[in-house]
Amino acid sequence: MHKYMKGAVVAAIGMIASTSLAYNNYFWEKFDTNPLLGPGQNTETNVIWGWDRYLPAHFDSVFFNGDNRLRIGIRDSGRWPNRPPGFQSEFYNTHGRKLDLGVGLYSGIKGKLYLGSDWAAERRRSDIWGVAVNSSNVISAYPIFGIVTNDPASPYDPNPANLVTRIRVWDGAAWNDLPNSGATTITFGKWYDLEIRVVPGAFEFYVDGTLVFVDNSTGGSVAFDEMILQAFSFENPLVNPTWVADEYDAYWDDVAVMPYMTDASVPVDLIGRYFSASAETFPGLAFAMTAADPLYGQVVERSRNGSPNAWDPNAVEGTYTPFSDATKPPSTFIVPSGGLGFQGTVTMSGTWAAFDEGFGIAALDSVLSLGARIFWDGDSYNVSLGARLVGPPFTMELGGTLYDMPVGTTQVRIDLAIDNAGRITGSVTPLNGPDAFVTTGLGVFTPTIGTISANVAFSAGFTSDNVLNARANASLTTFTTNALSNVLYAYSYWPYAMPGSNVTHTIGMANLLQPVVGFQAFLNPLGAQTLVNLGGISPYYTTTPFSNHLGDPRGILTPASLASGVPLPGSGVTSHWFLAGVPYTQGPEGLTMLGISATNGGGIPTRFSDEGGSPVIPLRLDSNIVVVDGTDPTVTLISAMQGANNILVNPAILGNAVIEVDAADLGSFPSGLSSRPRIILNFAPTGNSGTGPEDVELDVYSWTANRFKGEHLFTPTTPCGAAEIIVIAEDDAGNSTTLVTPINVNISTVTVDVTLEGISANVNRWVQFVVGGSGGSNPPITIDRVVSFTAGNATVVLDALDGIPCDPGLTLISAKDPLHTVRKTVALTNGGNNQYTGLPMLLKGGDANNDNLVDILDFGLLVANFGTSPGANTFIGQLGPHLDFSGDGVVGTADYTYIQINFLLVGDSPPGNYLNMPGQPKKAATVKEMIRAGVPHAEKYDLNGDGWITYDELQRVLFGGR
């Protein structure tokens, strides 16, 4: 069912305080498996999809467009006349399913809808609906966002004259067609990310992250209680009795529900953005959490120092952070709490070594972490209560009941309570797998190594000490905890900034114990930041819960003062509310915060006012730290290797390449890398900057310290020619560095099967190849190679490192063993993208003097070396003669057979610009010619003394027929 991760994964954290809504069902659904379906209408739960209006023919997971997607099927069985009598109306032309959400205040629903080419020619419609509720949990609106193709003037016409595809919004009163421009441009064959947010006083509609429509008619909506996905059957016999089948499938994916404003006393970003560590640090914690992407985040990876399987426990703390950025502290959220009971949903997946751990949720201080430990035992995930003494030395205690998750279980909800004595009680409830929603108690655990003495913190993370390139995912979402009362807080959702940029601090109230009708707050900016414009902040106020907003209560100025209220007596509120946003311009590098002062310095207090006008003194929570970072990260390209081939010097050839970079954030107050550096292979450097369709962005993993690696397989379809390695590193403040390094790509290959005549042994022989054309303009390429023959056969692959060019004009290849064979030349066939194959080549032996002939001179050399043992193997450049034609390591009768069979044989000409013909083979040679050929004392083979040496004379010498 609901997936919190896939591929790149987030370690996210959030806290939702108690509201009137029953539960908080934040999720991200990938539809990798079939969704759970209810049997009828109103059977939906927070994990089971029930009917909405009428049941679609299909609501299942199918493979489509490269991945598993949700299919909503419209079929003939569900058209108007075929439905039961109670469902024969236009109302039931909507076929869909819905899911309970019960989400906390101010959240969003989203999903990706595929606009296929069939939408251009046929009637189609599919939407995502939100069922919104007000603060009393009563249904208040039905915002709808979707895509439709029909005739706007005649939507039920079975033969429409004017089919129009458009993205549209239902605002509660009418459909609003969005313009065919910008983010709402209609492009077929594209996924559209459709998103509806409920924010104070409005519904916001986004396409691919761009705001495209705002509906202010919300009916007081504050949350989504349900979500509906549907498609539409267009038939309406009351409008047009002619029926034309409109069976089709609508495809959805990446359906998610998430918050956009938290409603807790301390706002914590549930969507996973990396926040700076608290002023309270935890030295030695070997885990952290992060996400660079607003929803899906980054895979957290274990890093190493030294050899791949070596773990250095004394490495710098940064080695354990998600991106191996040695300057970034581990991310731990400190949440003051009125009690130590808390709950969270934890997802663990990825590549883990046995007994590697992930602290799903825990209470921590500077000495001890106490909570639930999740680890992999080699077969499955396990949950246990535990305590960890922060060291060094590092001490771990486990207690309570060990819960062994059934195979297939990766998502669990953990409930914990810790009393004042430090005893921890817990339970675990799987959210997927065979035991889904079956709660198991973890018992009670009393650690002996210490007790909690400070704030409660919530952490998620992992270690993976012994898995090469490990990717292990740990996410923690949907926190609830005992919250502080009567809170007035300041908060920045963007805790990193560049000098001169604006940072808006949220001012909010939460967990009020009595109705209030207004507030006044005196703000104290800490650090080098300047209020943008006190008089200009009014647009940042919400219109609820108080109607009057002042920027300067009672005319007494402080660095910033805010007030809002209604005339007394009034109708008070106790809800959590976003009150205002206060923008500040950041100064130079440093740390800034926004504090809330107790008074204005002149006796006027920060306060709420109850319904009788009496003051309610709030608990004031200052903002989180904003890190102001103006220094660009550093990037260094360390290496780019294909085995021993350095592609920074040599061409990149067929095969896998490993690219290693060093990236780190710098500055007096570094914000840390926002993600692993991006590594892009740009195969069209003169045509684009790494954004072309032929370019590839690598999957980058952490290695050690500030080192990162990415891999790419160069295949026969990779473009030949000039290319670039582009490395981009960005920090959380938005500073960026790009490093561009040119490389050359040549994936051309020439493959040919070569056989040595008559050899059945395994030998290594020097073979000289010549590749080129057949008399044209292609200059020949000569390549010397020691070829390993198995039983006399070998397949030889030549590539750019041998000098093969990116040249579609190669037509011929020849091969010759310079010490043994004549040359063989065969045609080349280009199988596509310069992947050449030659015809099989048989190299015939007998040429001992490398003149491409088998004649009397070779016979003379054989006789002169008969009985010697030169060995079977040869090397490049070896000087001859080497008369072992047969490959048995000695010169004997078997080698004479090659002379006998191939006598007077002439080898082929090599490829080239000219005809390179050998001379004519000699049946006989003079004594001087034989001596010049390398036969010492050749005169003794002239048996009749006539100055000539003949085949018959050499044969008589060799076999004793003298």
C-alpha cells in the first residue's frame, strides 16, 4: 500500500499536535502493488479504497510507461444503460474510489495523471478530488483538479465536432478551464503532476509545482478528510440517445498526501527538508536524516574511510551524515515536550548489512538515546527497545520483547512512552506485510546505562558498515507527542539563506487551553538581519482567526512588534493558527534567529487575550537557527576510470566507467551540501549544457569523507565524439559550483574470429591487424596484439584504445602472425554506430620470414632450425625466426607439414590506400639468397654444387636422403 520511499528515499521527520481530526494519514503511494479495495460504497478506511459514486471496471496496479501505475478503467459494463436502475443517472457517470485521510490542518493532495495520445482523439476525463472539512470536522468543499477531452459546447456528443483537451478546476460553483500556456500547456505523452493545497482561506492548485489557480471559496475549509480518484463515462441518453463506446484507461501514479503548514507547538517540516542541528549537539551519533527533494528526498547512504569494507569509528562526524559532507552536522530535531510519550511511523528498506541499525524514534539528550531500535539481522528487520550511551565509548543495551518483522514488512508504527524513571514501554504495528495492523507489545525496558535528563529529540537514520555502496533508507513521519500549552512560536521553514536574501519567519500559536481573541508579540531579531518593512508585512497576515491586524501596538516600537485582535467581548478560538509572516533581509555569513521577547522593554508584555480581555502569558518559543552561507561549495573531479582506462586522458570506450568527485561546502558558517553532487555526462557539449535528451545524469552514491562516485555504462548506442563531465554541487543556502571537464567518447569496435591453421593447443601469439578501406581515402590502422588462442581459436575485439576511429567508412580488416602465417583480409560489416564485425579468418602457417609467402626460403629456415625448442608463445616485436608453426613448442615434422601443404602460397594484400602486393614465391633460391634470408651455412644444402638450393635438396637434407 502506501509507500514512503522508492529509489531516492527520504529520512523525514514531523510532529502533529492533537486536533479535532481523528488521525493523520500522510503517505506517498507508488502503486507498485494493487491497492487494497473495499467491497462497496462507504467501505473506505485510511488504507482501503472504497467506492465513490460508481465502481470503475478497473482500479489496480498495472505495468505502464516503464513502471507500475494505477489504472482506472472505464468499460462498456459501466455505461448508463448497463448499470442497475438506481445508478442510471449522470451522477453515476463518475466512476472512482476514495480513501480516508483525516489529515492535520493545511495539507495537500497530489498525483500524476498521464495524458496519452488517445486523449487527443477520443473523449476522456480523469480527476483528483478533495473532500475538505472545516474546523468542526464538517464537510465544507469538494475541490476538483483534472484533465478532460470533449466538446465544451456538447460534452455528451458521441461524434464531437470540436474536441478540446484542457486542464480544469472545479471551484464549487463552476468549471474553470485553464489556458493552454505555461504550466498548463497541453502536451500529449506527458505526466502532469496535479496538486491541491488547502491553505488558510484558499485552495491552491499546482501543475508540476507551479501555482496555476487560487479558489478563495473554501467554506472555511482547514483540512482534507478524504481523497477521490476517478474517471468518467460520457454517455447520457437523455441528451443524446446515440451511443458510441468510450472504453479507456486513465493512469495515475505518485499519489501523495502531505502537509504544507504544521499545526504543532513547534513546527517541524514533515516533507523532509534538511534542517540545521539544534544548539544542543550529540557527538558520536552515527546517524542523520535528510532530504533534498521536497517530497521524495535522497537516499541516505553509509560512507566509509579507507578500503571498501573498512569502517573507521574515529572518523569525523560528517562521515556519518547522509551525503558524506564533513562540514554538515547530523540532523537532530530537538522538541521540548510536556511528556515523553510519542508515536511515529517508520519505514526501513534498502541494502543493509546484518545488525546495521536505524533509530526509528527515540528520546535523546547529550548523554543517552532511549527509544526503539530497528535493525536488520540478515534475514528480516527487527524492532527492539533500546538505550544507547553516547560516547566514546559507545554502549548499547537492548531490552523488552524482540519483534521479528514478517518478510515483506518494511513500514511500522511505533508507540513509545517513557516515564520519569527512564522506563520505556512500547508497541509496534506493521502497516504492510502479512501482519499489517496487528499490534505487538514490546514490553517494558529499564536501561542501566543512564536515564533521560534533557529535551526529547526525534531521529531517524542508519549505519551500514560492511555493504559496498550501501543504500539504506530510513524515514520517520507522522509524529504525535505531548505538546506544550499556550504556545506562541516563531519559525523559519527555510533555515539556510544566502547573504542579502529574504527569510520569512512564521509567527503562530498552538495548543491553547482557553479561548483567546487576540495576541500581541514583540520580536527580537538575533544576528545580522534587517526587518524588510514593518509597514509592508500586512500581506503576510492570515485573515483568521482574528480580523484586525496591527503592526505597532500602542505606538511603542521595538525591532518588530505585531498585534491582532477583535473588539471585546468576542468569540475566542483555541485552534492552532498561522498568524503572520515576518520577512528579514539576511546580512553577511553568520547565524540568525527570531526571538519573541517577554515585553517591549517598556512594560507591555507579549500575551494572548482571553474572551474577557484578561492576559494569557504564552510559552514563547524562539525560531530555529538560520544559517547564512555565502560561500560556494568546492568541486574536484578526482578520476574517471574504465578499469585501467583513464577516460580523462584516453577515449571512453564500451564498458562501465566509475567517476569519482570530491565535493564539500565551505565558509565560516557552511550550510552543508543540499544533496550529493550531480554528475552529468553531456554528449552534445556544443548543443546544450547537459540538458539534452541524449545526456545522462548518473546515480551518485557516497564513498568516504567528501568523496562521491557515479557509474555509467557506455553502450553501442552512446554517441561518439566530444563530450563533457559536468559536476554540480549546491549547498542548502543555494550557493552552487559547476565543474566542466571535456572528454572524448569512442565506442567503435571491430570484432573478428581468428583461427590458427592446424593448431589445437592453447597459445599466445603476436598478431598484426590492419584495419581500413579498400583503396579509398581511409588510411590503414596497424594494431599489434598478443592474442590468446584457445585450441587455436580466438575472438578479437579492437577499440578506440587500439586506434579504431569513429569512422563509418571502414570496410576491411586483415590479420597476420608475423612469425608464422600469411595475411588474411576479410570484409567488415557495420552493425550500427560503428560496431564492426569481420568474417571469420583462417591464418595459414608456413611464412617464417614475414614476406607473406610460403616458399623455398621458409623451407630453408625450417631445415636450419629443425629440432630446436623455441616454445609455443611469441610477443610483440619478437625477432625471428620462430619455426613452431604447429604450436607444440618444438620445431619438427609437424611444422614441415605446413611447408608441404602451403608451399607457394601467397597471402592477401592488407587494406590501404594502394595495392600492396607481395612478390612471387620462389621454388628455388641461390645460396646467397638463402643466407640473406637468415639460413647460416646455406651452401651445405646445395647438394649438387650448382649454386641453387631446391625443394628436393632441402627435403633430402631434412629426411636423410642425401
